[in-house]
Amino acid sequence: MSCPPNILWQTFLEHTYPARKADPRAQGVGQGKPQAGGPGRQRLSKTNTTKKFLLDQSIGAVANTAGYIAALAAFRGKDSAGILGDVQKVCTMPTHATQVWTPEMDMLTK
């Protein structure tokens, strides 16, 4: 139920912030000998990977949770006011903010 929107979200993030970029050191231009890995070698972009991680764990987590709660409420036959009420109840709980930022806080404290 939440996979198709999440796949679209992850695809958008990857196209906007590609994880791998061409490694200029692997081109071998002006060095007289080719580098290991050849001209097609790519390196991990730490900046883009960090951006994707933070966006996914903040905006993506809230949107995914809201979509999941809304779908469950709709399956239970609630009207739009009931669905909105359920989403607001869950997404404004203080524990939700903790759940969203737990991975970041866990990494920072280790």
C-alpha cells in the first residue's frame, strides 16, 4: 500500500541527488597513464547521499506515515473528516517527531 508512492519518492530523490558521480581522477587526462577502474569509474557522492538521507527521514517519513494512516482510515470506511482527523492525530503526536529523527540521533550519539 505504501510501496508505490515510496518507490516514486526514492526515484525522485535519486534523480535529483544521484548517489554516484563520475570520478574526475579516473579520467587519466594529462597523466600519461590510465587510472585503475578506467574512464567509466564513479565515486559515491557523500553530499548527495546525506541530502537524500535527511530528506527521506524527515519529509519522506512524515508523508509515508500520513499516507499509510489515511489509507487505513479509508479502508475502515471513514469519511474525509475522519481521515483527516486520524492523520492529524498521528502526525502531531510528540512521539512521531521522535520516531522520525531517531536514526539521526542514534548516529550522532555513537
